[in-house]
Amino acid sequence: MNALLGIIFHTIGGGASGSWYMPYNWVKKWRWEVYWISGGIFSWLIMPLLAVLLTTPDWQGILQTTQGRVILNTYIMGLLWGIGGLTYGLAIRYLGMSLGNSVLLGITSVVGSLGLPILRNVPGVAEIIPEGLSFTDLFGSTGGQIVLLGIAILLVGIILSGRAGIKKDQDLHHLKEGVNSEFNLSKGLMIAIVSGVLSAFFSFGIDAGKGMAVAARELAVEQGYPFVTAAEGGFKYLFENNIIFFVILWGGLTTNLIWSTALIFKNKTGGDFADKTTPLLRNYLFCALAGTTWFLQFFFYGMGETKIGNGASSWTLHMATIILTANLWGFYRKEWKGVSKRTYNMILLGIATILLSVIIIGIAKWLYPELNALG
């Protein structure tokens, strides 16, 4: 039953992650920075606060008793991830849902899988990051070699998707209209690389703040909270990760608020917030929907992880569902309308290759549990 619930939670979370940007497409006559920060207030402030208020026992006490270094490290990971989240929106704007998410998630998967192992081989750095397998350890085990194979396949998928983007740019060079009116391959890919690398810092933030989740779990058990279940080696609380998300997302809020405010002043777009010539109520509702949907990806991911208990299984389900959902939206929006059959088949092959790599890495971590120490 736990496994089934975990699959359901991860499917909902992945679906939210692949869908959250869609409501922004229905915001009318607002500039990007205005609707981005309007939705972001729900993503990084309102929804995380509601989540801890409703689900985390004595969340203020947990923050007060947690070591300042732990909170600071978690917050810094959120700041860095915030740059990735900020540039994510720009990458999707210039590449579209399908190509943008395929490239972004591919890069994030590589960094998320190899970032900490590589850093553990760097003198002076290994001492300040969570313990686990190093990059050289991967070559010495069958499971590690399978992970490296999966990452190699993932890189092939990214290259194929990028090549499909180049072909799309050529196919639509004289036909920039409708959903493809802002398509800009070179700008989008550069932004996607930055976003893909920094987006992986969210997972590093979860690692940094695990102690807060443990404290929330212990209090939930002690106070007889519902949704506490027995697990291998102790208990799990369905909402124990919300306190970590709260701190990480404060970092994300800081980054995005500074950048969006700077753009609003630079472009003099602050009047959009109260411009009665725009559909104000509609715009605010769609921004709220986008922001809320964005937060739900992590809300349900945290729930799914407590049920499955295997980081590899959680990661595989989440990533695969995001890739599928985002690309379905991309095809629904006709982002590849007007391209040649060869280009269309190339993006399909790229998506399939990325999905295959995710499955291979997930299976490797499932067969070889010691690989979950990758970070």
C-alpha cells in the first residue's frame, strides 16, 4: 500500500512540476517580471508558510533550536537554486515547454547525480559537504558503472534534443508566430545550461536541512500526529520535509524578488499590477494558480519519498513524470508545428533517450542501494 501511495504522490508531484508554467501562458498584457513575481509570491512565500502552519509541529521551535549553520547552508542552497528557478522561467520562455524542460531536466539530472561525487574528490571541499560516494568510487563498482552508462545516455538525449532545437530554429526561421513567436535557441540554451546546473541545488538544500525534517518527525511521533507510519529503522511522517522546503524557498524568494524588482524598476512595468486596461483579476488568479501548482510539486514529492523510502525510486518516478507531462503540454501547445518530419522525430528520440537514461539510473540505484549515497 505504501508503494502504491508513493507512486500516486510522485505522479501528482511530477504532473504539477511539468504543468505549473502553463497558467502563465494565459496571463494577458503583463510583462514577464510582473507575472513571474506575482506567481512567485505564492510559490516561495504563501504556500510554504501554509504548509508548515498546517503540517509541522512547533515549526518555529524547530527553527530556533536548529544550528544556525544548518539553516544558513540550507538557505544558501536556496539562494543558488533561486537563480536556477529564475532562469528556468526565461529558458521556457525562449525554448518552449517541450525542448526547454528536456534540456533543463537532463542537465539537472547530470549535476544532481554527479555534482556531489565530483566535489568529494576536490581537496578541501569534501570536508564541508555530506559524506557519500565519490566520483572515483563509481568506476570501481558494477552499480556505479551502470549509473555512468545512464548519464552517458542522458548526455546523448540532451544532444539530440539540442540538435532538434537547432533544426526547429532553421525550420521556423521565417515563421516566428503564435506559440513560437519568442523562440530563441541560442539565448534559450545558454540560459537553460545555467538553470539546469543551479536547479540541482534544491536537492543539495534538502540534504543540508535533513536535521530539521528529523526534528519534525520526532515531534509528530511524540505528539501523536496523524500520517505517521512505521518504516524501516523507525518512523516516517508524511509532511516532515515541509520545514526544509520552507527554508530553501526563502532563499529562492530572496533571489527572485531582487531580480524581478530590479527589472520592474528598469522597465518601468510596476503599473501593470494595477492597470485596469488589463484583465487584472484573471491575471492574478492565473499567477496564483501557477505559483500554487509549482509548490505542489515539492509538497507531493516530499509525501511520496516518505512512502517509498528509496531515494532512487522517488527520483526516477518524479523525473520521468515531469519529462512526460512537460512534453505533452509542449505538443498540446503545438510548439513543434511547422517543423519537418525529421526534426519532429529527432525531438521524440531525444525525449525517449532522456527517459531511458532516467530509468537506467533509477534501476541501478534500486539494485545497488549503496548508490543512494551519491547525494
